[in-house]
Amino acid sequence: MKLKNTITTAIVMSAFIVALAGCQKEAGPAEKAGKTVDNATEKAGQQIEKAGDNIQDAAKGNKK
């Protein structure tokens, strides 16, 4: 009886996993645009930090 319950549980869990995998959709145009904006914002932030570091170095008299 215990083996039957274990097998049934395994089959049900496998069905749930397969069903969840089937629900994945590809990114739509809005999500792709959002990711592009996020990447651009991240790069701009990095450049601003780099510029700030350069300004601080210049103020201290250190040149790169």
C-alpha cells in the first residue's frame, strides 16, 4: 500500500512539473524594452560612478 502511494505521489508531482514547464512564455515586447532600459540605466550608473571617482581623484591631485 505504501509503495502504491509513493508511486501515485511521484506521478502527480511529475505531472505538476511538466505543467509548470509548459506555462513558460517568451518575453513580450514590453518586457524586452524594460530589460533594455534596465541595462542602459545600469551602464549609465556605472559611468556616473566612474566620473565621480575621476573628479575625486582630480580634486586630490591624483591623475589617471
